[in-house]
Amino acid sequence: QYFFDIPPPTGKLLIAAVAWASGFRGTQPFQKIGEAYRVGTNLFALRALPAAFGAALPPLLFSLARQLGCSSASSLLVGCLVLLDGATLVESRLLLTDSSLFFWEALQLLCALRASAAPANGAAFHAYLALTGVAIGAAVSTKWTALATMGVVGLDSLRQLLAAAHAALDSASRPPASPPLPPPEGLLEDLLAGEGEARRGRAEEEGMEAGDAVARMLERSDAAHGPSAAAPPPGGRAFPAAVDGGAAGGGGAGGTGGGDGDARRRTSAALAPVAMEAMARLVWLLLLPATIYLGSMALHLKLLPFAGRGDNFHPKPFRCRLGLAPRRGPRAAVTLPRPSRVRGLTRTGWRHAATPTRAPCLAPPLRRPTASPRAARRAGGSFRSRSPPRSARSTRGCSPQ
């Protein structure tokens, strides 16, 4: 039967799954707080999962402290504080969802830190981000107070994306470094053999001889043509200089356009990994938790299709889609058809009919008179209203489909 609880259903669904696998078949009604357990109720099956989550908290928080940079002694102190905390011990040994909430919150913080430490867009990065998303979805679908921890992870992700984008733009704005020149051939061998000094001495002598030869050639040229040939004309620069300047100017303009294109290409190439990281964080940290949350709600409604004590918290259209639980025992003459109808809806809950039924959607008004009493008397007849029979007047919220 359907029941209503303020927190989302994932924590209770996990406890119910473990209890069902351990042999519990719903013999305890849990209708009021402080209710005594019935004889034969398997308490171990009911309390196994909260105790397991509580036992996993100390080592998980030890790992979280180590990931934050604490020393081994400090991290051990953190684990001992959680281990000896009275509230954590009580919430872990009872049938509560708080220990699972603490576990999922600590797990998402640990996985988020490890994802930040892993290389961006690598396999470890995506694996830790996926685990973070699973932990966020499980925590939020256990209690809405986990939205605070989800906000911490989201702000840290935004900070890392902004830092990565700033670093990428900074690296793209710098000119590309020229490749280093290769060493001369045979230089290392010459140094090892002790011939480096001899080669440098021969190179200096050859350089001096080449300089003397160039000086002699210039002297011959000046003597043959005179100094006026090398001087510029009175009206401006010489023609070869003008040609060189125009070529230099055209090359400079083309170089400026090419430089802008290269800068844009470098910026796009630098921001591409940042865009991939942002998309991965969007998928793993937002879409995956939303899918887990909606899936838990759908599973909750799928497993509880019949009307119960908790449906009065919902509006009539929702209650009209809940069915009646099938009768059990010798008086169960028929089985529950799907879909079926219900005859009555009172203020306190469903008024069950003689046959298994279900409440459909809302119906139009039940009382629809043909005319007013005055119009009926003027016409010479009597006023008659098409009101439903007494057995159907209590539907008010639902009508047969």
C-alpha cells in the first residue's frame, strides 16, 4: 500500500531491498512511532544496511582527510572521532537512513577531490566523476539536505573550470617557442676526442682570412665605381631600397593577418579540452544524479500501486490513480482487475466498495438540473433534477471511467 514520507524514497528502498533479501516479508506494520516489534520480526534484516553504512564511515572519512592533505595521525584522529561519536553510533544501529546519507555525502566529496587530482579527460577522471554523480544522486534522493554538499561539489567544479580556462587562454596568448637548434655534427665526438680546441682555432683563422678577403673586395669596388654610386639620390631612397620596403610592408601586413589566424587557432585548440571537461562535469554531476532521483521516485510509485494511509497528503487526481489492495482470505471472491473502479472517497480516506475497484480521474459535477424550478412551473411541469442515486453521491472526487 502507498505511504507518504517527507524525504525521498532511496534510503528506504535500499533498506527494504536488503530486508527482503534477508527474509523479511513485511510482518511489522510500522503505523506509529514507538511501536513494539512483533514476535519473529527479523531485526538483523532491518538494521543490517544502516549498520553497514555506519561501519564504512570511519575509513571513508580517513581517506577523505588524507586526500585533503592531512597527515596520517590527523586522518586517524578524524576516523576515531567519527567512530566514537554517540549520535553516529545510535543512528547506525537503528532503522534510520541518516548513516546512509552521511556515507553518500562523504563519498561524493572524496571522489570529487580524486577527480580533480586526476588528469583531465582521462579514464580515472571520468570514473571518479561518475562515482561522484552516483553518490550525489543517492544522497539527494535519500534526503534533500544533501543539496548543500552537492552545492559544494558544484562550486568546486566551477572554480576548476574557470582556472583551466584561464590557464588555456594564458598559454594561447604566448607566441610559440622556436624549436632548439640541433648541435653541429661531430661536435660531441670531437669534444670527447680532445679535438674541439683545435677545430675552434682553425675556424677562427679561417674567419679572419675570410674577413680580410671581403675587405679587399670592397676596396676594389669603391676604386672602380666611385663613392657616388652607393649614395642615395637627392630626391629620396634608391630604387632597390624602395622595392625592399614595399616588399617588407606587404609581408608585414600578410604576417599580421596570419598571426591573428594562428592566435585564434591556438585559442580554440587550448579551450577544446576545457569544453570537454565542462561537458563531462555536466553529464556526470547533473544529469546522472537527476536520472537517479527520478528513477527512485518512479520505482517507489511502481512498487506501491495501492491506496494506503499516506495518500491523503496528495491531491485527488493522484489518489484517483491508486488502486485498492486485493482481498485475501475466504471472502475474496474475485481478483483485482486492472484497471478497476472505486465507489467512494471520504474525507478520511477511501471507502471501499464491495468489489475490487480503482478511482479514476476527476469527474464533472454530479448534480445537473434540467431547468430552474421557476422555469419548470411556468412550463406547467414539475422540477426534476438529475441527481445520482444515494450510492453514488459520495464519489465527489472520482467517477467511473
